[in-house]
Amino acid sequence: MRHLSESFAVGALRRSASIEQFLGPAFLGERRGIRWVTIEPRRNGRYAVVLHLSCDVGGEHFRDLPEFPPLDPEAGEAGEVVAEVDDAVEALDTAERVTDAVRERWANVGVATEDYLDYVRSGRLPDPLTKDAATEVVRTLLATGGGDERTVSWWLDSLARRTGCLHIGDMIYWPASRSWTAEEIIGHAWSCTPIAL
């Protein structure tokens, strides 16, 4: 089993073992990256929640997440402590609130690379992202729903961040007054301003 139940995640932390979770895409300008989070027990008995923003330089043969360079070339490291708390359960709650981690997706250190490989195989958009490629992704989402929930989430997150259209998911799944074609959705999204992270 790849992912830890809540009791196993808490148990690992209380035994001073770190846990991690792959979160998905991140972008800094035109630089494509990934986000992942670790919870690291400290010697003082506290738990650090560390958000990692790394360049997406990996693939099938290079997938050791800690070896990926930081997404921001100015940053000294890829990881930033975003919180430090006193309790293992509080660490899970904090990580999920601050980084959008999901309770059911925590893994032992080194195992989140499998989730990264899933992302590489099915959830990573082409780079550079062309209008035609984005239209094809939206066409797939409109026709089939897109497949599993994680892949859909990765696609929508990437499309929103790359185009700046934060409501692209609403246009696809919850059209307010009319149904949009893939071409119309991407035509609108292409006119928005891209956002960082």
C-alpha cells in the first residue's frame, strides 16, 4: 500500500520518522515546477511542515524529489518551513490547511515519488503549453470528465496557473448560463494573465 492511514501517519511522526506528500504542479513565471510537502519531527519534540517548490526536471528515470533544484533560482533551498507545531495530528491538520495536502495521501519518505510518476505519466501538461494542446485537454475534460480525480485536479490547476483563468474549472463543469466549447473556454483563458504559484 502506497499511502498511510491517519493512524500510521501519526505513528510514523511520533516515532520521529518524516512523512511526505506530492501535491502537483507549481509555476514561477514560465518555469514549470512541482509542489510537495514533508512533515519532519524535530529534536525539540515539535513537527515542522515544509513546503517544497522544485523544478520539474524529473521523469521516468530521475525521480528523487529531494534532488530536484529549487523552482526559484534565487532560493537557497527548495523547501520552506511554513509552520512548526507541537502535536503530530496538529501537524497533519496544519499541512492540509496551509498546503492543500489531503489526509489520505501521506506516504513514507521516498514513496511520494510514485505519485510524482503518476503525475508525469498522466497529469503533467505539455511544456510549452500551446493553445492547441490546452484545447485538447479541455476537450477531453468536456467529453469524459478527464479520468481519475487527481489527474483532473492536476490538469485544472495547471491550466488555471498557466493561463491565469482561475474559473476555468467552473467554465468546464458548472457553466452558469450556457455550455462552452473547448475552443471558447481556451479562447477566454488565453486572454487572462498567468499567475505565479
